[in-house]
Amino acid sequence: MIYRFRVILDNDTEEDIFRDLEIRETDTLEDLHNIITQSFGFDGSEMASFYISNDIWEQGEEISLFDLSEDNSARLMNETSLDGVVHEAQTKLIYVYDFMSMWTFYVELAEIVDETEGNDYPNLMFVQGQVPDTAPEKIFETDDDDNYNEFDDGIDVDDYEDLDFNENWN
């Protein structure tokens, strides 16, 4: 069987940036990693991971390109077949490429179809949008809260009477 995925770049631009890909269900996550990096114009030399996701795109178990764990317990892309992590009941993955830039993609299984004789797989079916030169900036909760101040502890450092020391100590 052939899995058809839509891979969407997480960005804050008005333009949708995505790729529609076909790949055999028995191929590995490393094969999917390779077609994603090629289809978005990356050289594939950076660290990357897939994360199993639920319906509201929460990041779950990590499946890495390389094992960087101290006890060699990481689940690896080249040892994980697509049909072992993606199926009709589990359709979503999050893919992060280049942990310094944090290119983040939403990968969703759109359709499972029969293999077409004469087609080469993996196959790039459709391209929408131009990839920006730099990864879209991530907005974190504290960045989104205009009233947040990590240094606001309620102490007025100019009010010496409330502090527990003598201002003329030397």
C-alpha cells in the first residue's frame, strides 16, 4: 500500500507552504525524512526527529535520526517502518529538522491507496509555496504575554526601608 502524506511547514505567513508526498507503507521514517528534506530544499545533513502526535498536534514519543541518548535507548528512524507508527487510527506526526533553526512540520496521513504500477516511490506529488530563507520564529507562551516580566518579583529596589539591610553598610 501507498501512504499519501501532506507535510505542512509551521509558519506565520499568509501563504500556505506544504508538500504532498507518496511513499510505501513499508518504508522507514528515514525514507520519509529524506523525501521531506529533498522536497523542501534542505540538504538533509542536520539532526531531525519525528514525534508521534495526537489529533490536537501534541508532541508525543520521539523517533530520532541518530541515537544521542546515554543508554542507546532512542527509537531510530532507520529502524522504524511507517506502518509501525502511522495508520488509519494514528495519522499525525510532527517533524522537526535542524534543532538550531527548529524547522517544524505537521505531517498527516491523508490517504492510503494501492501502488500504481510503473510509479517510482517515494514520489513528490504536489508543491505549494516557497520555503523562506530562515525558519519561522517560534512564539512561546511568555513571548505572547505582554504583561509577563521574568524579573518582576514585587520588590522595589529603590525603596531601602523595605529591604532587610542598611544602605550605608560600609
